[in-house]
Amino acid sequence: MKAGTALVTGGAGFIGSHLVDRLLQEGHEVAVVDNLSTGKLKNLNHRATFFHVDITSEALTDTFRRLQPDVVFHLAAQTSVSASTKWAVNDGETNVIGTLRLLEAARQTGVEKLVYSSTGGALYGDPVENPCSEDAGIVPLSPYGLSKYLGEQYIQLYARSYHLNYTILRYGNVYGPRQDPRGESGVVGIFAKAMLAGKQPCIFGDGGQERDFVYVDDVVEANIRAMEHGDGRAYNIGTGTGTSVNDIFQALKQITRYRWNADHAPSRPGDVYRIILDCRRAAEELGWTPRVGLDEGLAHTVEFLRDHAGVPI
């Protein structure tokens, strides 16, 4: 796709802000829509045009009409599994109603392409086979997983009804610089921040649960490739390798020179125990493969937290 106007919802957030930086490097005019509920002004690239708009509000359509974007990257979402089990209505309003309102705005303004950030980590539940492909059964264990899948279904409906072009990207557990080290999601950021501050991280359950950890720059690359490829398709975006929470703790312990053990708490409702993504479809059709290994990515994340969180090295 030629350089044009790209709209990034959630562009002040963790993944979204990295995507904004990359789009600007590629020569696009970039606009950001974010309500700053979890996004941060300090993440915003000053070269992007910012709209303080909630995706569930009517103002979103007005923003689309003003911008007339060529491509939309939809990353704005409620992303915490545990929060979704506590406040399922809020999760649905943001992830389902917000996506539906975005689709209506895209339809009315003739958007050329929608790239939707979905979840591979919460969509398939605990699959029978790992790594699991995009053809695995959809059996989410949390409202978050279900709400993201309903977003996918609405996108496919608009494609059938209004010929809206799209690509769906189903992420593993994304980590890296700017990941929020507070709250209840993003285990790498949470653990690393606690360790650097000399505090005790908490592992929920036995720590044997496995995730597919994928570095944020690799996720951004998948979004860039989806602009030109993957029309009407869904893709897992991960590494094809599972890493346990215990292993993440040990790796970060070594990088940060942390001296103590983790605390433990009971497992949380809605958490998947083992999920690893088969990403061969993305390799074959998007020409995408992850480039950043786990050790390298964890080191970059810790370095960022040291430099930006006021924690002495």
C-alpha cells in the first residue's frame, strides 16, 4: 500500500505506540485515537496527530470523517484476562461495541484496509494440540478471549456485507519496552519492574503454565506486512515455542541479578494453562517470522525499565 494516512487506535499504548513509530518511519501520515485509560501521553510520537477519543463514543465516526484514513490498525482494547472475569460488561463494551462502532465508521468513510489485533493466547482455550494452528477450535476461557473473537466475527460480517478488506492478527504474549509494569497483565513487565525495585514478584498457580512470548518489534513487523498481504485471513503471531512463567522468572532473575524467590498465589479464573502458537501460515502468506529471541528481548525490556523508571542500574 502506498504511503497514506494510517489511523492507529490505542496508539498511545504499548504495542500501538511502537507501531506508530514504525509507520512514521515508513513515510505514512499517522493519526492516533486513544482514550488514555491505559495509554500514556509520553508514549506518543510528536509527529502523529492525536485524538483523545474513546472508541465506544460517537466522536469516533466524526474523527474518521475528518481524517479519511486509508488503513486502520485497531489495537484499542481491554486486554486484561483477569479484569475481564471481574468486569465482563466493561470488557464487552470496549472490545465488542467499540469494534462495531469502528467498523461502522470504516464502512462510512471507505477505509481500504483494517488490520485487527486479536488474541492467540486467549482465543483457543487450552488446546488439545500445541503448537495450535488457526484452525484449532475456538473455546475461550475468559470474557476477554470471547470478546476479541466476537470482534473478529463482526469484521468478517462487514467483509461479507460491505466488502471491507481486513487482516486479523492473533498475538501470543507480547512483551518489550513500554509494556506497563503495573496492573494484572504483562508478566514480563510486572516481574522485571518488581525485581529492579527489590520487590517480590507473585506467580499465580504453580508457574508451570506456558505461554508463547513474542517481542513487540516482531508484532509491529507483522502489522506492517498485513498492510499489503493477508487479505481476508487470520494469522497467529508468536514464536512456536512455549516458555513457562517459572522460566521467565528465572531468566529475569539472572538479568536483573535479583536474589530472592517469587511469592505464590492461587491460579486466577480464566487463565489458560498452556498455549503455543503455530505460525506457519504467517510465514507462508505474510513472509513473516519472529526475529528477536527471548533472551535478547528480555534484556531489551529490562534495559528500558532501568532507563525510564528511575531505577538505578
